[in-house]
Amino acid sequence: MKTSQMIREACRQQQMPLAELARRIGQSRQNLDKKLRRNTLTHEEILRIAAALGVVFRQSLSSRGPSFLPLLNTAFAPGEAWAAIESMNGAMGAIARAEYYYFARRHREAARLAACQLTARERMVTQSANIIYGYANLTEGDISAAKWGMRQLREACRILKGSDMPEMRAVGVMAAYTTAVLLHLPVADEVPIESAIGPLPVGLKLFAYYAWAHQKYLEEAYCESLGIAAAALMMTDQPYPIAQIYLHLICAMNLISLKRGAEAKVRFEAAWELAEGDGFIGPFGEHHALLGGLAETCLKERHPEHYKAVVAFAGAFARGWRKVHNDVSPVPVTESLTVVEFAVAMLASKGWQNAAIAEHMAISVNTVKSMLSVVYQKLAISGRGQLKQHLLK
């Protein structure tokens, strides 16, 4: 049954004239009738009608309504991302392709596709376009474009958080929270993310749990963060590879901070198993500095070409990230270290001894000592006790 037929049937069952429904959603009867006949209602209008009628059009919303980051929000078998994208039409298909290109390290194509949707009618489409445009340009090195995209995203989040529709509000809170957390900036939101998760569809719900866990990680509440992410991974039997990659990686980050290196490797490998078939190296590049040498340990020997791609992504992302972060944060992060030096320094700052770092990264103790000496010289410090003020948490 089409959306328009379901709406007319719901009106008939509730004895609600079409004119009354139109009034409740702020439209004229003639305009609503025309949209029903042509089946051209937007996702937002369907949500408003559902709220006015007290019903949920599950078939409609799952099959045609644009969602925030539709590829991330779609269940598909690992390695089958492109098949999932080909089932999406119009603006949602364009956004899904932009997501794919970003995660697959094709930033220029991601930014170009996202730019074409920045003025779309649907707020979920423009919101998705803003975040992809911002992060793709950040990684590509166009910092002015990245900052513009993020300003647009913040404004869109402000509008969405004022919506009278729970799903729209939840997306606004999640997007604002996620952007702040990924840039390691204070979360200036009056609505805690955990209270906004409920109305989200499964894929976005999983990603919201990742954002919540990441915030707890930044607060150095590693066990709590690990618990949130691990619990989220048990919420569904369906594969949502992108969100689940992020959840496994945040688990690995916490385990590294807790000096549980062997368990961290298991989580990293689980993330890689989900990502490899589609070439989704983006999350690994984004989190490289926080993964404590896991890319070197798990990829460098067995997947050298993928490892090089992860490091290239990490370097480009880190350069752009620091320019955006350091412009607005009172605690700047150093720009002078290579990605591998940064990884070793991060482990040392978290209390790992040289022998443990060497064993974890499969390098010699002397190499660790030499690398840390270079780090201290570059940062103009005398020892590991001063590392934290120059690094990420």
C-alpha cells in the first residue's frame, strides 16, 4: 500500500476530514490533497502526519524516507555496500555514494557529491551533505570549505533540535554531539545524547552509542566507555558495518588505554573484517592516533597496501583535524610528529613502558627509545611526564 493510501485509510478510520489533517500540519487542504495524489510528501511531512494521526507508517518510512547518513543507517553484508547503494534513489542515493567515497578515501568525489545536495529540500539530506562536505574537505585539506560545512551543520542541528518531531530532534542532538566529540571539543548541548538515542533507527542508534562511548573515552572513563560500546554491539544480529566498525574501534581504544593489548587486537581485527571488503579505511585513519599502534601491529605485515592507505588517510585527516581543532580549542595538539611517532607517544603517555610498547608494536626496545627521544626533541620536553599536554587524550 502506498503512503498516500495509508494516510487516507487512517483518516477514514479515525473519521478525520482531510481538511482537519491539513490544518494540523500547517497546510491547506488543496495542497495536501495534491501531494497525496502525486505521492510527493517529504519525509518530514509524513512524520508530521503520523504524529497528527497517532500512527506509524513503518513501511513508508523504511522504504522511501530519507534518513541521516543513509549508508551508515543501512544493514548490509560486509563487502556489499555498493549493492546497498544501488537500491537507493535520488538524493538519498547521492548521499550514500558520498558516504561510500569518504570511507573509501575518495575525499574529492565525496565532497563534490555532497556539495550537490547542500540545498536539497529534505533536512535529513542537507544535514548529511553538511557533515560529509565538512569532513571530506577537512581530509582533502580545504580547511575553509570544511569550516563552512561545519558551521552549516551546527545551524542545521540547532533547527532540528527545535523540531516537534522526536526523530528530527534526536538526529539534531546526535549530529551536534558527534561533531563536537570527533573534534575533541566541549559538548555544549543541554540534551545528553543518551536521552536522545531512543527515537533513532538502528544504524543511527548504534552510531550514537559510539559517540557517547567516545565522549566517555575523552573523559578517561575507559571502563564505562568500553561497556557502552560493547553493549551496543550486542543490540542487533543484523550487520550495520559502518556503525559497528566505529564501535569496535572505540572498544580497541579503551582496551589500549587499559593496557589490554591482546583484547584490543581482537577488536581491531573485528573492525577490519567488517571494513576490508568495501575498502572502508576511513574510520581507521580517523582513529589511527588513538589506536596505539594497532594499525602497525595488525596491518603492516599482512596488508601492506591497506596499511599505507590507512597511514595516508591518517596523515591527511590529522593535518586538517588539527587546523580545525587548534583554532577553537584552548588546548592545541602538536603538529610536529609523524603518525607513527604520535602512536608511540600516545602509548607512552598512557603509562606503557618501553618494553611493552616494543612487544605490542613488534619493534625493538631501542627503536622505541630512539623514537621517544625524537618526540621529546620535537616537543621540547624532557620526558614522558610532559607528553599529555601535547597529545590527544
